[in-house]
Amino acid sequence: MARTNVPIVTNSASGAATGAGTTADPTNDHVVDLAGYPLENVTIRLTNTNGTDRVATIVAGDYPPALSAGLGNLAVTVPATSGDVTIAGLESARYLQADGTIHIDLAASYAGAVRVTRPA
């Protein structure tokens, strides 16, 4: 199945309300098209409304271009009920897919949202 797209939102220098993000889709998982933006400047925010902790996984990229893909995936535990985790500083050399995207996999029954932002 096709992964659910998570659009990248550009942060505003004048401030802006935080959007709802993309509803978590643990069945199809997620893809973020970096559209030429460096992954190192992107921030991922994961929220979890499920009653138990859930894991989100940033999938290691394709080799090449991800020369450090052999270091593996990054599994992040998002706390139960009102969990809110921010991930920044990811390396293209580890997570970039050959098509210029990154993949985010969610544990079964994950509920919440995925948001991706970049600087203005």
C-alpha cells in the first residue's frame, strides 16, 4: 500500500498556530517528501493519544544515498495518552531514501498525529 504523505510546513518568523498535523496511519505508515530541503533542517513532531506507549520508527535510508544506513533505524517511544516527542537533527546520510523522502513507521494501534516542519 502507498504510504500516507506528511507535508512539510514552513515555520513562520512572525509566529503561527501549530497545525493539527497528519493523522497517524499505522496501517500504511508515512512518507515525507523533502523536496530538496536538507533533512538536517527538518523537525518531526509525534503525538500519541493511545492509552499506552507507542513506538515510531524513522527508517534507515537506501544505500546509496544514505551511506550510514547500516547504522539502522531510529525507534522512538512516544508516551501514552498525551505523549509529545520532537525529533530534530536527523542525518541524510542515515535516513534519506533514494527518491528524496524519509519513511516513518508506526506501531500497531498508534493514534495521534505526525507533523513535520522546517525553518522559514
